[in-house]
Amino acid sequence: VETFYNAKNGKYQYLRLASRVQDRPLPDVTLVDMREEFKTGGKKPTLSSVLKEQIQARLARKEQTLVLLNRRGYSASVLCRHCGQSIRCQNCSITLTYHKSKNGLVCHYCSYEQAVPGNCPACGSEHLYFLGEGTEKIEVILDKSFPQARIARLDRDTARKKNAHLKILRQVQTGEIDILTGTQMISRGHDFHQVTLVGILSADSMLSLPDFRSAERTFQLFTQMSGRAGRGELTGHVLIQTYFPEHYCLQFVRKHDYEGFFEKELKFRKLMQYPPFTAMANILSRDRNLDRAVRLINSFAEVLSGLVTADTRILGPALSPLARLKNEHRYQILIKARNRQTLKALLQQSLAQGEKQGIDFSRLQIDMDPIDLM
């Protein structure tokens, strides 16, 4: 959004690709309302009835399908049905993901692994429940739903061996695979002319992330993924499964309307004073010792409070969305300023003021124009 804003305002030269190669049509995009699927089936379905029907139709016509779920593993988390606790990483403030191939629990941030316990570590109950789906489980579900189909999976787990991903992509290219499921790795620029159907699962998970760019990233990924369908002579179709089809991001994806999404997103950014209407910095305090992490961020906040002007706004200090990562506690301050010069001057004054007071801010991580606020 920031880049397009700069292009629109003449800071960057704007070159526009107005159509697909050979004027091929963009695929039709349908939002599948999973609330209706739930009402009909009485339980939360992984694959909607319409997606199953469309995949079956593609198999009958010897065409190919891509199924995107941007989450690795078999189950997203393991939950105790007795006490409600989930099994969490010992180094990070997130739940562990169950990987069936390893028969173990894995942290996708620090790579910590442990065996699946027989009982809940919190209360000792044996009633553990595997919650949510990852690409590993989707592959199993597709195998059961379409036993006649040749199915493969492409994610970081299957691509670990040297050239493994190239082998999978080559098999799709030569028609040896009917259905390919995977994470965003399957969205990146692949040119498969027999792919006429794309299914996107769990569309709402990315939209719910606590980051002002969550809608932008969702729009980017889904638009890119949609572009995998109908790249040859055959027309394409995209099915996006969602519990919130009214969301503006998904509505603009459905219409292939980048300009519309950009204008809508700009209104939100302007209202909330986010880039490109402000310059922003993320100040992060990380330490294995919780008290040290808190003292450091509070010291910086105190110095900042004496230097804030009408052109700046301070949010925090507060726990980061990922409050503990790789055994470090994390606190952050977000600073918004009218322009980058004002923001840079404020940061320089704060660091200099802290040095005069004998405060060591060298352990602070200062991220100008942060891409990720997690």
C-alpha cells in the first residue's frame, strides 16, 4: 500500500500491467460462506461441499487443483478438554503444533520439539484434543475424499530435502499430480496450464492477526494464489472458504479490484494514522530476564514522555503480540510521527537523553518503518 501510494503521488514511476498474457481472462472468484456449510452439515467442515464438487469435476476432466492452507503441520494445537489448557512451547508464548509425520509437537518459531504427552501437563487429564488443521492433515483429508486422485503436498516440511520441491513442481507440470496442497509456497509464480481450480482454506486466520497490515497481506496472498488458476487455454475458478465473506478485503479479492482495495485501505490508514500517513518506529525490549526487559522499556518510555510533541504519538509500552520468543521476554513501544525527519530527531534525542542519565539503551531494538509488528 505504501509503495502504491508513492507511485500514485509521483514519487515512483508507475508501470501498469493492464491484462494477462494473450488477454486471457482472470479466474472467477467465489466466496464460500462456511456459516451456511455449518448450518447444513451440523459441524465445522474442513472442505466445503462446493469445493469437493468442483475438485471432483476437475478430476473427471483431467484438470488440476491447488489447495492453499497457510499453516504447516497436522493439527494447529493440542488442547485439554478437562482444564482448557493448551500445550505451549517452553521458549515462546505460543502453542505447539502437532506434526503427525514426526509424531511430535513442534514450535514454528524456535524449532523446539517434544513428544505428545499421554496426559495434560497442567491437570493430568487424559482427555487431550487435537484442534485445527495444517497442510499435513489436509493432505490426509484429500486422500480420503478423493482416493482415485494423485495428491502431493508442498510446504517447508516436504521441501527439506535437497531439490525435493523441484521434484514436486515438476510432477505438477508434467501432469503426474492431480491435487497439490500446501502453504504459500504453492502461490509463488508457478505457471501450470492445467490448473483450473484453486481452493483457499481458513481465509479468516490471516485477517485476524494483530497487525495493521493483515488485510493487505491477505489481499496480496489471495490475489497471487488466484493467479495460479486459468493460466492456459482453460478458464480458472477460485473458491475462498470464509466465515466472514462480508470483509472488504475478501470482497475486493473476489472482484480482482486492487484499486478499490487500495482506496478502502487508505481510508482506514488515514483514520488510524498508520503509514503512509505517518512515519512509524517499533522499539523492542528483549531479555531473558523479565524484570530487565520491563525496566529497560519503561526507562525509554519515561525519557520519551519528556520529549513528545504535538507531531508525535506514543503507543505503549505494552507486551508484544509474541510476548515471549526464543526464551526472551518482549515489550514494545510504537512511535508515530508526522514525518520521518521528526521521528528520527525524536529517537536521537531520546537516546542522547538516556545516555546523559546513565541509561544503557544498547539492548533496545529500534526498527524504523517496521514491516512486522508481531
